Amino acid sequence: MTFKDFNALLIRLFLGYVFTSSGLCKLTEGHFGQLIGPPLLIEQLTPHGLRMFGFFIAISQVMSGALVLSQRYSVIGLIMLIPMNLGILVVTISQNWRGTPYVDAVFTALNVLALLYEWHTLKFLLLPEQTSIQLPLKVNQLFPDTKLPFIIIALFGICCVTSRYEIITTSIIATLGYGLVFYNVFKSQRFAVLYRIVALMSLLSIVGVTWVGLLHKSMPFNPMLLISIPILGTASAYLITLGWVFFFKKKTLKSI
């Protein structure tokens, strides 16, 4: 796996987690750990007769994110996320929310970058007369398993149902889904040590945010102290990896 492939993988993992967790947080009325809100969207839309629309948004976020996390079917999820990200961006701009439009602009840019990674196949959509369809997609070459992605998607589909009845069960099933995502990643590819550390720290961050959102009220200390360790660890490990790729690896190549 090249550094470009690894960065594309990290973007897919990040976007997949952001949207599955955001949708589940809405469905559990704020009890599921997530990075973007609003957690009480369904409740806020209900007085305006848009309760079903709130459920539609939340479930769409979960299933789009699940498709992205599955890797093999991530391109479908990334295409679905484009109008969703643009819609969120326009809403935050029109509401004059401070800072939030910049965050959403980053999500949108990452979404576009993840799709451009598959440009060799998707370019026929924009240049049909000049391009023949090239298959398979890069992500399908890297992650050939066909059964595990369906299991991952199904688990998050089950979460959409259980989220309305049992929050702890939903968190357990979602954690299992996230675990299988990373199992699929490690099973399909052999990673350099630094790549593996970044991925493992990412998994710990996801699990930490997921459960802190549920258990933070019962904790005798600030939960941010707990989840900041893997989050900072992920960022640090990535920066070290970036330095290794652009300094030591280049130096080695020049010496050859």
C-alpha cells in the first residue's frame, strides 16, 4: 500500500465514522458519541411537521457512512455524501454559524479528494466521449473481500433499528461494526509499522468517542482526558509517518 493509498484509506475511515456516528447520535437523541451535530435534530424538526424528514437524514447518514467504511462499496457511499455535505455546508453558511462552515468545507473537500482517488474509473461520468470505463476501482483491488463489507453494512442497519429502543445495545453493535472495519483493513493489506500504529490509534479514538458519549455522566473525571490520548496519539503517529515518508524515504531513494 502506497502513502497515497493509505491517505485515501484514512479519509474514508474518517468520513465513514463521522457520518455513522452523527446519524446514530441523532437517532439516540444525543447519547451516541459523535463529532458533528446537531444531536437533537429529530426533536427540533418535530414541531415543524418534519419528524420523518429528521429520521430520513439520520438514517441516510448512518448508511452512507457504513458504505464508506465497508471499503469495497465506499465509492457508492462517497457519492451519496456529496449532496449531503454540500447541503450541510449551505445550511451552516445561511444560518451564519461561526466556524462551522469551515469545518464542513473541510469535510466536503475530503469527500471530493476521496472520489478523485478513483478518478481513473469515475472520469467517464464527466468525459464519456473521451474515456472508456476502467475497472476495477482501486479500492476493490485493495479490499477484495465481498462478505465482510455486507456484514459491516448490515450491523449499522441494525443499529438504526435498535437506536430507538436500546442505546447500550446500539453502542455495542456499532463498536463491533467499527472493529470489523479495521479487521477488514488489516486482513486485506500488509501495513508498514507506522501505518499500523496510525490505524490502531484511530480505532482506539473511535471506540473512545463512542463510549464516552454514553458513559460521560457516570465518570468521576473529565472524559476528554481519556479520549484525548488516542486522538493526540493518532495525530502524532501520522505526523511521524509523514516525516518518514517525505524525508527518510526520499533520502533512501536518492541514495539508490
